[in-house]
Amino acid sequence: MKPFQYTRPESLVHAAQLSQDTEALAIAGGTNLLDLMKLQVETPDRLVDINRLGLGEITENTDGTLRIGALVTNTAAANHPRIRADYPVLARAILAGATQQLRNKATTGGNLCQRTRCYYFTNIDQPCNKREPGSGCGAIEGVARLHAVLGTSTECIATYPGDMAVAMSALDAAVHILAEDESERTVPVRDFHCLPGDTPWRDNVLEPGEIITAVTLPPPVQGKQIYRKVRERSSYAFALTSVAAIIAMEGDRIARADLAFGGLAHKPWHDPRLSTLLVGKLPSAALFDEAGDLLLEDAQGFGENDFKIPLARRTLAAVLAEATETEI
Amino acid sequence: MTAHFKQDGPVESNRLDGMKQGVIGKALPRVEGLAKVTGTAPYAAEYQAANMAEGVLVTATITRGTVSSIDTQSVLAMPGVLAVIQDSRMTTRAAQGTAGQAPQQEPQTVSYWGQPIALVVAETFEQARDAAKQLTITYDAEEGAPLDPQAVESEAKEGQTVNQGDLAHAMAEAAHSVDVTIDTEGHASAAMEPHAAIAQWEGDKLTLYASLQMLNYNIAELADALGIEEEDVRLRAPYVGGGFGSKLGISEEAVAAAIAAKQLDRPVRVVMSRQQVFQCIMRRSETHQRLRLACDDDGRLTGFGHDALVSNLPGEAFAEPVLQSSHFLYGGDNRSLSLNVARIHRMTAGSVRAPGEAVGMPALEVAMDQLAEEAGIDPVELRLRNIPERNPEEDLPFSSHKLAECLRQGAEAFGWDSGPRTPRQHKEGEWWIGTGMASAARVHNVSEAKVRVSLIADGTALVRTDMTDIGTGTYTILAQIVGEMLGLPVDKVMVELGDTQNPRGPGSGGSWGAASIGSAAFMACHALRKTLAERVGTSEEELSLKDGIANSGPSLVELLDGKELSELGHYEPGDIADDYTASGFGAFFAQVRVNRFTGEARVDRMLGAFGFGRVLNAKTARSQCLGGITWSIGAALTESLMFDPNDGHLVNCDLAEYHMPVHRDIGEVEVLMVEERDPVASPIQAKGIGELGMCGGAAAIANAIYNACGARLHHFPMTPDRILAALPD
Amino acid sequence: MADYITVNDTKHPLPDDPRVSLLDFLRQEVGLTGTKKGCDHGQCGACTVIVNGMRINSCLALAVMHDGDTVTTIEGIGTPGAPSALQKAFVEHDGYQCGYCTPGQICAATAMLDEIAHGMPSDASDTLEGEIQISDEEIRERMSGNLCRCGAYANILAAIRDVAKEKAV
């Protein structure tokens, strides 16, 4: 860990101002950042501790939305009565991630900013365009087991590793961001994370001097909510693939199908075409296959991770079958 | 006085069974248990020393070549940095088990990515860790180092090739045959305590606190590396946070700490990071195996072939002994076995729990399952029909043989259904359920051992040796053996381990610890009993000791009469090893579920039945078996080292991405100990048990996966992607 | 900002170097080495301690960020002379082998039983609502953040189950 100045700002705006410096990083739970600082993947000169600045509350808004403060821990979010009752896909996604020890520390905002687990990103003696622009991608010609099959670029095939944001993407949640000039903006979770393109170092749309203040969940909707995570170990492992689904039926037809996928791309993957395809249809194995085809029509494997394409297709089918109570 | 015994023949007297204390074999809790559960047991990095400096190893970022320069000035000006050590005596690999001499030194020569090349020492850990990352190094890299074991010409491992009869002919003529190729990926020991050392000099005398398994060899390895005499070295390792082979030999941090402490004239601590433990200690080699089995209509083997390719660095003598139990487990007159080593530039390959059988047995037992299916014979029955009377290659008798009992008792306890075995017969929701089984075998070893047993004037006993307890239960079984022999409850027996000021034990490794050090303690006690018997006026055979009283008369305190009585027990394996084949045997039974959509496999329950001679402590022995079964589950489903194809570096070098099992991966586990006495194995009739529990277990899971869903896998670990790829349409 | 951390009822001054993890602070500065460093990256659970009633990985926490917090380590849970019920159960069931992951397992299990009592669901819970039924699967999932390479899981489960039952009585 490189030496850094540890600062505890007096206010959120102060924190945002301090974070404007490109050599400064905000720290909340620290479960990902400290890991990366020990490896010198992250080497901030200044650490801005944003804990104890409020933002630890979950509040019910009169319009039926639910606001989760950026510093609400994963544990607090997963255990909140409203989230358990109205947004079980989110509670389930959070509980499927990491461990109780880590969830007790990890925060909502921090988890959205979690960086990739790519083995080449976390090893500073290997090439990585995300960590060191222009150094190359070790994974494309190397071991790409964890890596993306959708939305990749020739620069980077890393995945976003989290679970929580996948459920938030299915829920169409919104991220609230405060800038150093006290301006605020709101970005849909679905647009918060970036694809690698030719700027692989960019995980998300946050600009220097911007801080996440909250995530708002839309009013609850009818339907079955499922979070399905496929992993090598039965616990404490990142997803090979995961599916967050909110599926509602009207009679024997699908009336709502909000889906998002983890482990497949540089961001929680949301493809609006799936909803268009599924809504109004009778559930069937053929329909689920069609959905899989659509989801993965542009998928590209890199050898080691080719399996993710059939795995994602099968996991999607399993989730749709469960949600629609269809035998396949 | 020394009580020396060299075992040239069976020891049938079974003296331990004639003792009166009644502690031997009992399921007693560990004597050091409270220290462990309260965090008061000290491990290597936890000793306090005044003015201690902290060292962090720097590792190479090329695969092969030389370090042309290290710019020490790049870090010496950093706060707290004391020195950059680049001494040619530093070691670049861990020593192989029982080497007894320094491993490869001269760290400026690089032969694998991640090899230690220097040590940065600073006042604090944070300062040293940062400086180690900032150190500027230039290399003269040598391109083209071979990295793929299957892409190089391999060499035959000496003494492993067997050719008996005509296997090709037997395969051609067989009523049923199987010819399969099976791959296993590399494994890491990944003991929970990282390798660590604290070195402290007083003049020319070095004391090193370390996390090592075999101090009796490590002291010679360290002295050799440093160019000093063994007499000037004291190693201490009373608590070792797991080893599993990774701490058999002296490792890089210990030698570096000793050199730095001497140079700086102050104590130095070096703890490897978890990533360094993964990258520069030991890997179990991946294996590429071919199994050929031929049998007649009754399922009796007529041909047995097992060929294996493993890998290691150039110059390393160790080759994963894949065929070890294949030589004798099953009969078959026509035999062909071979072991080849590919020389590649990945990190050192060495011993990881149950070297050889851990990967050889699962391959063999998958092939046996396929043969059972081909022949239409129940897999338990197929194995029962093929247990040889004598070692089929060397025509030696077995010291004892409990495979049949383990198979029968295990099958009964598990509720094995010997009916037809068609896959995909049981479904629960999304899951297919199936069962499978496999045999277990692990060669038995013993090693020379010394221990001093003293009767103190107050009537307690003190046991001293440099033997280690790496979690195996050495403290407790020694207290039980000595307590049983000398008629003392275990709380009257103090055991001091892990200090080379004490007599040399056998070290912990190869599952030989308990039988070897236990036999030495037994010999010492036997001699003490003789002296006590004389004092009582009876013979040793007639002497009965219980709760500190001899023959219901005088107490030990009275017999000792204020003076300590001490014996050095010295056990040596003798010629008997040439006269018998000695092995632990067992059987595994598993029930698994496989998700029909995702290919995820989970072990619902697993049972292991094992015969390994005398059980010294039913609790710790069972725990050893549980540990082995847990490792079987890891080897079956999740554990795999992944190497970069371009520079050979270990890619998944941490505990997040190297998937050792977590709690939730382990379903119901049951252990059945099929007790026996093996008078050939050791004077205490015990055999090794630490490794047996993972010698074949992965195959029981593979066979259960096949039974569950019809996917016949020939590649371990059986991750969801491999299962999906193997599913029949 | 308080300038101390309370560890097992004793106040200790914060370290000077902000880089010092809570784990290294406990082991090096406070001198409580019962909390173990197994990976230093939140991947093994050996460093689990209880902070303000919640279990965390002390390796992924900076000591300076815990000013004023109350930390319970394994030494605060029980001593050889007065072990806790879980500590006794681990000895009785041989819920360890080498002992290195053990303090973390026991700290985690101590907090876990409270979490269950508070009705906090887990990935293994059938429903997210209502009282938690303590099943083997619940315990296994909730303890999955604590690796044990010796493979003592089955015995650790037995030890925890025993204590959980006693608590329920």
C-alpha cells in the first residue's frame, strides 16, 4: 500500500470537492478498495473517508419509491423489511454475494463501484488496459475463464463482478450523484456502468468530484422475483453467470419480464429486446430458447469462457421456467 | 539411556492392548484444544522480539533469465527502509520433502514467474510492502521457456515403469475393456497459515521461529543454505497452521529472514503474502493419465495399464507419484505402467496432500466404474473380485488388508443399492440425484524417529521431540501412548513439540508421523517400564501401571524417589519394508445432485470407510478422515490451478479464485473406521491416515455424477461447464 | 473523532500510519495475536472480529477508520480458564485441526447465532420473512466466509449446532 493522506471531510460537498483530485479516492466500506490498494492496483495519494456523513438511511418516499442511502450496508439493505417484502430479487442478490463479514462492511454505493476480478487487472506485473492504459490485455490471449462474452472490446473483456447491481438493473433503479459544485444528477443503474470500448479504464459514468449519494428503487411491481446465481463453489464465489428476473403473468401469458444478467459483461447486462419478445407470449421451452438466442446472438467467447454462452442460455431458461411455472 | 528399535519383522506382541490406563484409542479432546480456541496458541509470525524489522519478498516478473540489476537506490531513501537483500544464498524454491539440503539458490537466476529474487527490509510491514512493490529491477530475459507439459518431449521417471505379460493382447482378447484418458488440474496446499519466519541471532547462533512440517530435515536445509553448522541453528514450530506438503521443506522466507537478520544485526520477520504462498511454494502437478483395464466375463482383471504424464521444473527430482497404489491395488497378470515428467517453467511441483494417489486413484477408480458398467457388474462387487492375494508386481504379502471389509461395511452403512445402475433414475425438481463409489488406497510409510520421555519426580511425564503437530493430533496421541504405557491420565503427560533442541522426530509428512513418533515413544516407555518393574521387583510384562500406581502397590512418585527417570526412544524402519507391501485401504460412497440446467454438482452426503491399523485417538483419527474427504470434494468439483499460457504464471493465486471448498460445499459426511492391528506397519500397529481420506474420493463423486445425469467426466475438477459439456443429449 | 479503539474493554490509541489495517493493529500494536492473517484480502475469514456487534474481516478495514468503535476479538470471547460455550463445543467436537482458522470461525459463529436470533435471512433461507429455522444448510451458508483447509467443517457444524440447540432451549 502506498502512503496516502487520510482525510475525513466535514460534508458531502467537501468530500466531493476533495475527490475532484484525480489522485484522491473516496472510501466507504473499503472491502474492494483496500484489497486493491494492498495490491497497488489502486494507489491514491489521498483517501477521502465518506463514512459518518449520513447516507446510511433507507427512506420510503411518498411516491412509492424507496431510497437507499449510498452508505447503507449490504446487510442493512438485504434485511430491510421493505426490501425483503417488495424487492426480494434485490435482497436475494445481495445475500448471494460475498459473505456476511463482507456484507456487513460493504455499502450500496461502494458495491456499485466494485471493480473487476479479472486476474490480470489485480496483478500489477501483468498487462491490463483497464489498470494501465495501453499495456495490453493479458486475458484475451491468456486465461479468460471469468470473462465477458457480451459487449467486449479488443481492449478489455473484464466483467463487472457484483450481484446487487444486477438486481438493481432488473428493477430499473436510479443512481443519485452529487458533484463538487453541489449539482445533482440521476442516472439509471442500467446506464451507470460502461462497456469497455476503447476506454476500458472507465468502469462507470462517475466523473472526478462526483459521489454516489443514493439509489432509488421504483415503486414495487407485481410478479415473481428471482435471483439465480451459478458459481463453482456453493457459496463465497463470484458468478459464472447470474440472472435477475421480475416476471409477472396475466392469465397464462407473460405480462412483465424484466431481466438482467451478471457475469456476462463489463456491466450488469440488460437487453430491452427480451422484454419485448416475452411479454404477451405463452411461456414455453421454445420461447425461452428464442429468448436465449436473442440475448446471446452477439455473444463471443474467448476460449476458456466459451461455456458461458450455453450456461447463460440454460440458466435463463431455468429462471423463466421457474417464474412462469412451466415444465421444460 | 537409549531404547533403540529397528523394525526388521512384525511386532505381534501388541503391548499397548495389554495396558491398563485405558486412554489409547479413546476419543479424547486435543490436549492443546483450549489454546487453539482461545487464540492463545502462538504461530510462527506471532513471537515478540524487541527491535524487530519486517521483510517482504520481491518476486520475478519474467519466466526465465537473469536479474541484470536491482536498483536498490530506488527504495533505500523511502521512509523506514533498512536494506535490500540480494544474497546469493537466498533460496528460490521450497525444498522438496526430506531433501535435507538447500534447494536451488542464487536468486539472480530466474526459472519461473513469481520466483523470489530479493528481500526488502523496513521498520514496519507497510513500509516494506510498499518498497518491495517500488523496487526497480531489470532483467535479461530468455525467451521461449517451455510452459505446456503436453508440448514438450517428456522423460521417463526412473523405477516407475512396469511391463508384465502383454497388455495389448489382454485388451484385444478381453471380454470387457476400458481405455480412457483422464486429466487432473494442479492443486495448491493452501494451508491457512501463510509461510512465515522470525529470525534472531545471538552471535553465531540462530533461532528461527517458522511454520514448517519437518524440523529434523529443515534444520539441515537451513544450515546448508546459510553455510553454517546445524549446531548453530535452533528451529521452533510448536504450532503450525496447516502444511499439507507445502511446509515439508525449508522455504524462501526462512532463509531470507535469517540472512537479513544477520546482516542488520536485529530480528527480522518475513511473512509471505497469500499470493506469494501460491506462486512460489509448491503446486501439485497437473496430470494426463491413460487407464487401460481388461477383464474376463466374471469381471476379473486380466490386464492393467496406467500411464501418467506430470510436470516439474528442470532439475527437480520430484515427480507426482501417480502410480503409487496402482502397482498393487488390483490384480491382472498383464501389466503396463509408466510415469513421465515434462520439464516446464511453471512454479515448482512438489508434495500436496497425498502426492500420487490424490490424483492417480480418482482416475483409476473412474476407469473401474466404467469397467463395471461394461461388464454389467455392481461396482462394489467388481472391486471385491479384484483384490489380489499378494502384491501383483512384486509378489509380496500385504502387511494387512482391509479393502474388502471397508467395501462391505461402507456399502452397508451407506445403504448402497447393488441393483442395476442406469443413469438419470432419480430427479428432485431441477436436480438429478445419483450415487457412486470408489476404493481408497494410500501406501504406508514410516521414518526414523527419536523422542525423550521422562518421568518427573512428581509422577508426571514429559515428552520432548522436534516433531510437529500440524493439526494432525500429535500432541494428543503422544500423551495417550505415553499415558497408556506409563499408567497416567493424559493431563499428567506434558508434550513439548517443535523445538530442535529436543531429539529428532520423523517430521509431519507422508502420513508417517503418528506411527513413527508413536513407536519411538512406545520404545522409550517400554524401557522406562523395565526400570520401574525392577524397582517393583517384577518383570516388565507383569508390571501394571494405572493412575500413577504400580501393581496396586507403590506409586510412581515413590518409585522415582525424588529422581527423574528418562529414556530416549529411537525407532528405525528396518528390512521389513522389503518383505511386505503396507498400505491403508478404504472405500468411498457418495450421493450427489446435479442441476439439469446449470450443471452445478453438490455432494449431499459422503461416507468413507477406512482401515489404517490401530486407531490412536478415535476423535482426531476421524478428523483426519473428514479432512481427506473434504479435500476429495474440492479435488472433485472446484480446485484447479490455472497457468497463463504465455509466461506460465499462476493466474488464480488467491483464495477468492482458487476454489478450496467452503462450509456449504460439504454435505453430510460419515466416517467408518475399520479397526485392525497391523504388526508390520509399526510397533504400535498403526498406519498413516492423514492422506488416505482423499485417495480416490473424487472418483466416488465422479461416478455419482455419471449415475445422476449420465455425464461421464474425464477431467477434474468437474466444474459446471465440464458437466454441461459431457451431458448426453 | 475519538483517538482510540476499544478492544475487549480496553482503550488503545490509534496507529500513526493510516495504512495499518485493523488486523495488523490488533496483532502488532495491541499484541492480540489470536486474530489471524490468512490472506489479508478478505478471502478466508481468519481475521474475523466483531465490531460494534457485527462480524467483519479485520484485514479489509483501516484502524484509523474505527476510532471510537468497540472491537471484540477471540481473546474477548473467552479464555482458557473461562471459555465460551462455542469455544468448549469446538474442543469437544474437534472443530479444528491446525487451529489457525479457529479464532475466526468462533468469532463468526458467535455473531452468526445473534444474526439468526434477529431473524436475518441468508442465501440458504427458504423465505425472506419470519423466524429462521436453524438448519445445517443455514449454518453452512452463514459460515462459508470462514475457510478451513484442514477440512474440519463437519465438526465445526456439529459444535455450532450443539450451542445453537442449547440457546434455543
